[in-house]
Amino acid sequence: MKFLSSSRVLALVVFGCLLTGVGFAQDAHTTNEFRGVKVNGGTVTHSKQGDRNILTLSDDFKVPETPDPHWQIVDSKGNVYTLERLQAKNGKFNKSITLPPYIPNVTRVQIWCAFAETLLGEASFTSPVM
């Protein structure tokens, strides 16, 4: 039996890591930038962690200075789901949320002011995710 040289083993390990990284990158989807009356800029990334679907706001997202901003999801049939508040009780904001299992897919992510019942901004995926 021939033994592989250490450089060949290293090359195989690096190649395997690259393939794994490509696989993870394919599971993440990012929206276009938010556009709206109060939210302009920032994106949302969809990822899977086990069987959970996670939406995460980008680092450049600015929380709007409105009384009651919420995450709002639109699916491919046009159904709208109002979810958690952006503002958390500890003064921070909910940068990520886990989508409930009753949401079949996501085409758009909206920031909705529940107090004023106004759409503050919207970002879209190029195709439904999940």
C-alpha cells in the first residue's frame, strides 16, 4: 500500500474544506437592500440551523425611530405574517428571528410599525426561500 505524502493529504483536506464552504454558502440567501419611508439600507440573510429557518439583519441595518417596529414576512402567495418587535426589552434589538413553522416560504421581509400601521421598509429575495 502506498502512503500519500503530507502535501497531498493537506491538499485533499483543503479541497474538502472548500467544498464544505461552498455547501454552506448555498444555504444562505440575502435580500436586496431595504427601501421605504423610514428604512433605507441593510439587508436580511436567510439561513438554516438544523431544522430552524433564521432571518438575520445585516450589521449596517438601522433600527427606525418609530414607536413599534416589527418584523413582517410576506410569502409567495401574498400572505402577511407580523412577527416579533425589533426592539427587545433590554434596549437592544432583535437582529435575528427564528421563523415559525407555519410560514411556508419567504419572498419579502418588511419592517412594519404596528402603532401607526405603516410599512417602513421592504427587502426582497430573488426567489422564495425555505
